[in-house]
Amino acid sequence: MSEIVPTVLTNDPNLFRTQYATYSSFAKRIQVDITDGVFTPTQTISLSNIVHDPNWAPMDVHMMVMNPTQYLPILIKLKPSLVIFHAETNENLLPVFDQLKNAGIKTGVAILKRTYPGKITPYIQKADHCLIFAGQLGSQGGTADMLQIEKVPIVRKISPSIEIGWDGGANMSNTRALAHSDIDVINYGSAFASSSDPKKLYDDLVKEADKQGVVI
């Protein structure tokens, strides 16, 4: 069954702490989206403003940035469970992955809609996680491009044991389709941010992901 993961994307440190603490009360892991205003049209809070409370759920960090190496020192100090960089950055990610792995941090590669997985085979073979990005960079609440599901078997063929994630436009209506497409992790942004009862939403999404059969 796919794991349901809330995401936090904000430029407000107070909102970050509020959302992360709230989601930690029920979620097993949380993804934090970091943007630099260069790779993306918008900019979030900086990594230096993030303090991970030991009582919070484990943190995955999705780095939507152009130059990954400049963020490595603070990421290694923060030591999240997983750090995801985009294949479309200006840098070779293989040495970046080496530095993260040497620090005991799992590595991930994210691929935009225009990127064919076969063109980044070395990244997929080395990473622990491949994030299929199907939304709009630097924002929440977009519409999922469900055709991106076609990348899943391609990624799985390159690396059978890799964890595959989905980010972009996930909601209650498409959760079952995503969960039954060999996707291990489904990330939800605006669905949780706009919910009046995020715990109930989480429970409902878990149930929906576990349902069998087609969506009618």
C-alpha cells in the first residue's frame, strides 16, 4: 500500500512549525519543500530557518534548487531522513549523493514532466528514492498530470528496489489510481494545508489508498 505523506511548502517559519507539528501528530513522515526562486518562480523559507524537533515525524526534504552543492553543509547538519534533488539542476548529482550517503542520509532524484527516466539512469540506479513530479514547481494546489504514471514501470525496470514517490495534484479523487500504480509514496500539499481536519483527511486517504478495484 502507498504511504500517505503530507508536505509543507511555505515562506513563513511560524506556519512551517505549526504545520509540521500538526502533521507529526498522525503522519509517519513529512516532506518539506524548499525552493530557491531560481529553479522555481517562488522562494520558500531557507534551510537555516528549519529546526527539526526530535518529537516530530521524520523529515524528507525536496530541494527544488539549481545548485545542490551549496546546500550540502546545512543539509548534513540538519540530517533529514531523505534529501531529493532534481535531475534537471546545473550539477552532477552523483558526487552529491555520495556526500549525503556518507553522512547517513538517503538520497532521491526528482524528475520533471519533460524528463524521460531512461536519460538519467545513473541517478536512478544510485538513489534510494525517485520522485515523479507531476505538478507545478514551487506551488501547491495544481492539477496532477496523470500521464506521468507511465514513468513508473520505466523507473522500476532501471532499479527494481527503488522507492518511487509522486508529487503534484494528489487528492482524494486520484489517490486510488496512484496507489495502484506501483507508487510507494504519495505526497499531498494543498489537500492538508486547506483541510479543517487534517487527521481525518489522513485517515480517509489511507483507507482510499487501500481500497481495491477501479474508481467509478
